[in-house]
Amino acid sequence: MNIEQSISSISRQSLHVELVERLRDLIVDGTLAAGEKIPERELCERFGVSRTPMREALKVLAADGLVSLAPNRGAWVSKITVTELEEVFPIMGALEGLSGEMACLHISDQQIADIRKIHHEMVAHFKAGELNEYFSANQAIHEAILEAANNPTLRTMYRTLAARIRRARYLANMTDERWAEAMDEHEQILQALEGREGEKLAMILREHLKNKFDTVRQWLVDEEAES
Amino acid sequence: MNIEQSISSISRQSLHVELVERLRDLIVDGTLAAGEKIPERELCERFGVSRTPMREALKVLAADGLVSLAPNRGAWVSKITVTELEEVFPIMGALEGLSGEMACLHISDQQIADIRKIHHEMVAHFKAGELNEYFSANQAIHEAILEAANNPTLRTMYRTLAARIRRARYLANMTDERWAEAMDEHEQILQALEGREGEKLAMILREHLKNKFDTVRQWLVDEEAES
DNA sequence: TGACTTCATTTTGAATTCATAATTCAATTT
DNA sequence: AAATTGAATTATGAATTCAAAATGAAGTCA
């Protein structure tokens, strides 16, 4: 067992890692809104820490693209722009496609069974019109595929990008028609996964994401038109 | 003009950004060797800065995977393992393939002409047996394609991964046969680019990278066998 | 010899302090 | 009234300080 593993499994993480995670959550769930100024002192008071670990955390979040730093001017929550989403979505597509391909190489019958179970729950939430529960199940499926791909680096990169996208509260904009379409796509995802058809799964996942992007873009265009 | 742009064009970057870049270079070029312990005090003395900005820089590098942090134990230059390369290369392939596809959508005749020029220089270096010069030209071509893809997020992610891979001094292991093969692949890359055949280019780039990976893996297996 | 303790030293984590740059706002000028 | 200047305030960048944990060496005992 190497040093890093033995340490991380025993002691708790350092303060700045904790802060990175909590700040990321606050940004993703919108508590810290896009474009908002985030003064260090205020954040430090909120979390009861000094400026040193907070500043370390802000540097990491800036490297991840969730925070913008202006020298001597402080930190802002990064804005979500159409341009940014147009950059990020194709990359997400490439990564998710890859995760599908790799998942097909490694996935066990048990893992497929687990995903099928989530899939059925998702169908139930769809039929009940439970949007948030549907969304959670949906996300869980993509996470499970990512998990099956068995590539920690891919997982980290995917999640970093996903965080930037999830801040867009596009759900409200999803039409019933699009929702039904997404369900159909998910049926195909499950079938490709069960047949372990890597390339086909990759294609479906990319298409699925592209359609999602169209929904998000529409939301964002409307949003920007308002302000 | 937004705040970040107006600031960055006037004032110099903050210390920790400077440190991130310089440390990254030292790690990539092997001055700081993989697996090496890097005590903060020593680094601070080398760069003439205090521990605060240095620690900020180490946090960012750790997030990028070039440095490993063990709580209360300090920082190490991350080791390059076969496992890590097996994770990273397929991701590089997906990103480079995407960059090829996107480049074909946007690239101008001038940009293609520029790449063709570098390509010919590279051929000359190949014929002269100038490995390092060949490698620089090679890298410049991939960078130019990435540039033509016109996606800053993709560029950043690609470069972050590339930094992790380039530390492997695999060049020494490249056979003349493999070298000739790589040249042939580059001919195909140029042709696909000129024909703006996105999918074909993506495929060639992925294949090209996969072959490179095989070379690197062989180097690393030999390396690990030594120690 | 070799494993275990103890304690001084070193290193790191985080808080505090100090210097400097940016911001605010009242006073002044046009 | 609007724009400009400049002092006071505030926030940030970086160095220093302090506390806690890890390291390493000497000593102890089996």
C-alpha cells in the first residue's frame, strides 16, 4: 500500500479539500449564484476558518473553472455563458462516449442489473411526473456507467465538467415531448449496455447529451434575453 | 471588456499562478523527478517566495494530478504508473479526436497552410534523424490542430493531461520502424485535415495516439523492471 | 542484535499580521 | 449637476507566527 492511500484512508482530509467540496456544492446548487462576488472574509466567517485554507480552496476552484479570480480584486462565481456551454458539451460528449465504451469492456452482470434497477425506478418517476426524482435516477445511471468504466481520471474530469453544467437550472425548460424522448434514449442506452455494444453505446450517449444541450441552450438563451 | 480581461492585460499574474507554471515545467522536464519528495521550505528558497503562495500552487498542481499531497506529510511529485497511463491515454484519444473533428469545422486555409509548413519541417527533421527537433514540430502540429478547434476548455484539459504524459521520456525507446510509421500517420493527418474530413481525422488521431501509447507503455514496463 | 520508548528537531497546517492595491465617498472643481 | 480628486476605508497578496503532527536519533531493555 502506498503512502497516499494509507494516509487518505486513515486521517480526515485537510481543510482546503473540505472547503473545495463544500464550496463546489454551494455553487452547483446555486446558493452561490453565477456572477456573484464572493468576498473572502464573508466565506471565512460562514465556514469558521481562516483565510489561508479558504484562499487555497478558491485557487483550486478557479483552476476547475467554477470561480474566477481577478488579481487584487478577489473572487467571483463564474458566469455560465452560451459560449462556455458550447465548449463544454462536446467535451462531455467525448468523455461520456468513452465512458460508455470502456464500461462495455469491463461491466459485470451484477453492475448491469443494478443499472437496470435504477432505470426502472427512473421510468416510474417519469410516469409519475416526478421531475427531481427522475433527474436523480438519471444522474445515478450516468454515474454508474462512469463507475463501470473503471477509470478514476476519467471520472474526475467528467465530474468537474458536470459541475460546471449542472449549475444551469434547465430542468424547468424541459418539455414533456423532450422528456419522453430522453426516456426512449435511456431505453437504448440500457440495451446497448446489456449487449455490451461499446461503439453503439458511445454514439447513443453522445446523441443523448447533444439533445440535452439543445434544451440547456434554449434555457440559457431565454435567460440571457431576460437580463 | 470584462473585468478579468482588463485586469490581466494590465497587471502581472499573481505569484501562485507563476509558481504553478514554473513548477509544472520543472516536473514535466524532469528536473523534479517523479516520486521525489518536495519539501515546501526547499521550494520556497529556490523561488524566493514564502510558503503561502507556494502552498496555493501545490494545491492546484495536486488537483491537476502532477503532485500528490499527504496530509501532514507534505508533497511528492506524482509517480507515473502504467495504470495511470492506461487511464490517461484513452482520454487523450477522445479529446484529441474531438479536437480534430472540431478543427475540421473551423479551420481556415491559412491555418492548414501553416500546419503543412510545420509538417514539412518535421519531415526534414525525420530524414535528418533529429529526434528532438522532430518531436517539437510534432507537438506543434498537434497544438495547431487544438488551436484550430477553437475551444479553450478543450485546450486546457488536453494540456493538463499532456503534461502528465510528457514526463515519460519515452523518446529513447522509439524504434526507427515506429518512427517511420508515425510519419506515415502524420501524412494521413494532414490529408484528412486538408479534406476537412472530421470523423476520419478523429479516427487517425486516435489510432496515432494509441500507437504512441504502445511505445510509452513499453518504455515504462522496461523502466519499472529496472527498479 | 533488534525492537520499543522517549524526546528534540523538523515539517506541515492554519491563523495572524503586515504591506499594498482597490474601493468608497466626501470635498472640490468645472 | 456632473466629473474629478484625494483621503479614509476595506479587501487582497504575501510573509510571518504559532500549534500540532511527523520524523529521526538516542537510549533502554529483552
